[in-house]
Amino acid sequence: MTTESNHAKSQPTKKVNRRQFVATGAAAATGLTIVPSYVLGGPDKTPPSEKLNIAGIGVGGMGAGNLRGCKNENIVALCDVDQKYAGKTFKAYPKAKTYVDYRVMLEKQKDIDAVIIATPDHTHAVITLAAIEAGKHVYCQKPLTHTVEEARKISEASRASKVQTQMGNQGHSSESIRQVKEWVRAGAIGDVKEVHAWTDRPDKGPWYANFAAREMPKDYPAVPDTLNWDLWLGPAKNRKYSPAFHPFKWRAWLDYGTGALGDMGCHIIDPACWALDLYHPTSVYAEVKHHKPELKNEAFPIAATVVYEFPQRGKLCPLKLYWYDGVYKVPRPELLEEGRNLPASGALIVGEKETIMHGSHGAHRARIIPETRHQAFEKPERTLPRVQGRHEMDWIRACKDGKPASSNFADYGGPLTEMVLLGMAAQRTPGVKLEWDAKKLRFTNHDNANKYLHTPYRKGWTLG
């Protein structure tokens, strides 16, 4: 149950309506404390008096799943620039008001308590900031923003606000990521000086499906009647509509997505980042492979390696984190048994005593390798609180009790996004070791690379 003191911290004071006054007044007058079961709720039930009014922005893809994770709350508004793509979600919530423009929704519908944002990456920041400034709690899909500078601004804005936030790296609410952090922080695997993380995307990933030719679209059909293309572009530069960009395939393009690293890094690097405080590297270096050189200013590479260097962090020793995607092959660890494969996406946390291997999304199936050492491994005691239910429920709990969610923007989601997206800037300047000053938010040895920390917005769009 939400306590009055915590509730006051997380939400603006609200006037008691007539229904609430009559109910509490009658109970006080008669001394009765009997409450109907439908008001108290029950297993998998939320009392109506405690339900949040939630709006979804971008509800045709991941947003639909996030809304299902909030099924016990009130879904009161849905917004999407593509009425056809979002059609199934609109039908699933017939009582919700529907919108095309999130700005109109935030201005007109005053009963919204919280919003879920699952639009393409390039519009995350402008929508998120608008929601925060409107006093709404915010759940935004990963990566939190499209650029490093946006991540810093959103972190700062959320820190200054009273709203509760959560980034959609759902593995951060898992049991496995907590186990990994406990193993590392207890010293059970020894000092960690190397982390190797990888994904088979975009080489194997679905979002490059129509990009096999690795070339710019040649045909630009008319914009469908159900799509507001100008709003879909948002702050990105003006460009003709093409099915090569929307829906879903936008991830391949620099203007809209964040590539394999931005897409999967917030899942795969998450466990090591949280366990080892990997927020502010001192340098980042990248090597890339492009199918066609002329696409390097339009699309992400078909493969990349990125190396981050981290300094001493308290008692944690200096560390290098290696990222591999696409057709680059991950060095096979000598400890891995013959015949046992690396997961398609995952990481190795290499300690002086033991090595942890895990899959994607919150250290899925984390094990000490080889398996014989895992069987003999003495697991440290549980010290971290566990999340009850899905990642979305952790956010809803935060909205109600005022205690920040596990991947909130200010303390974790923003810094993780910032670190991951530094690798994107390095990919735009391959072959150069870029020295990073996190406080000043700039590369100190390569001024030209600083232009990749933020993409200029087109006229009419700003961030703060």
C-alpha cells in the first residue's frame, strides 16, 4: 500500500473529490472499517483508488508490450503517428482516448499521471523532456536517448523533477543481474580487469532485414494516409518517406537509430556496468566495417568493435570493456569447454579467480565457466533487494511509493545510456583513441569527434 508520506513525495497534492470525502466521512462517522473486496483488490488486482492513469506514446511495437505490463492500471490515452501500425493496440484499449501528436495529448488530457514512451530512438529525448516538464512519471524504452548530450540533459531534468522514471532495459529487474552483482561485489570472482560483450546483430538481427543491399532507398512512395510522416521525423532532418525507414527498420540509420551497440548494449553491458560502476570511461576507440563506404554517413556499420577504458573506481581496479557486433568474432575463452558455444548475445566478466559468462538481457543464464567450477562455486549471500514482477511494475511501484525504480534516468538509465552511446561517437571516428572528459562532456584530443555527441535538430524542435 502507498503511504501518505511517500505518496506526497512522488506526486503533487490533489484535492479530495466528493466520492472520496463521502466514503471516508461515512466511515469515520459510523466507525466502520469494512471495505468491499473489490476495493481492496486481491491477487493480481490493484485497488481502484491506487491505480495510475497511464498514457502510451508509440504503441505499435514495444509500447504495446509495455502497456500489457501495466494491465492492472488505467490506460487512459494512446498516441501514435501511425494509426494503422498502432491499430491493434487502439482496439485493445477502447476506453482510451487516441492522439497523433503527443504535445496535443499532454496539453489537453489533464488526468494523465504517467506515460510510456516507445517511439524510435531519435524522438525519445524530446518526448521524455516534455513529459517530465508536464509533471508526468515516465517509462522510456532503451536507449534512453539518441545522443550522449541528450542523455545528460534528460538525467539532469529527471534529477531536478519530482517524477519517477524507468528506462526499458527490462533485464535490470531480473534475479540474474542481482546475482552477478552480488558475486562481483563480494569479491567471489576476484578483481575484474576485462569485460567482453557482444551481439550477432546487425548481421543476424531482424532490423537489417530490408537492408541486405546496404544502399539508400531508390523509390519513395507516397506517404500512407494513416501516417503523419512529419511527426514521425520529429527533430530529425527532413527526408522523404520510405518503407526502408518505417516501421521498425529505422534502427539501421544514423538519423533515427543507435545501431547494434545502442540497441543491445543497454541490455548486454548492463550487468557489468551495474556491478563494476562502468559509467565514465577515460577513452573509447572503435574499428568498423561498412559494406559500402558511401553509406558511412547514412547507416551504421555492418560490424564494429569498441574498446572502453575505465580508471580506478574506489576499490575497483582499472578495466577495459570490449564490445563486438556483427561479423566480428568474439575471442573464445580458453576456459570454455570444447563443444560449448558462446551465446548469440552476451558477455564475459573476467575475474582473477573466476569468469562469469551470461546471455543478453540482465545476465540471462549467468554461470561460472567451465561448468565444473560453477558447480563448486560458493555463491555469496543475497544482499540486494529483489524486484517483484515485471520491469514495468517496478516503475509503477516507484510512482506510488516514491522510492526510485532500479533503472531510473537520474541514477542509472541516463548514465548507462551515455556510456553506451559514446561508442557510437567512436564509430563515427574509427581508428582514433578518443580521450573523454565526462565532466565537461567532450573529447579532449579530437574536437571534430565532439560533433557526434549530438545531432542538430531541424527548425521548430528544441530540447529544453
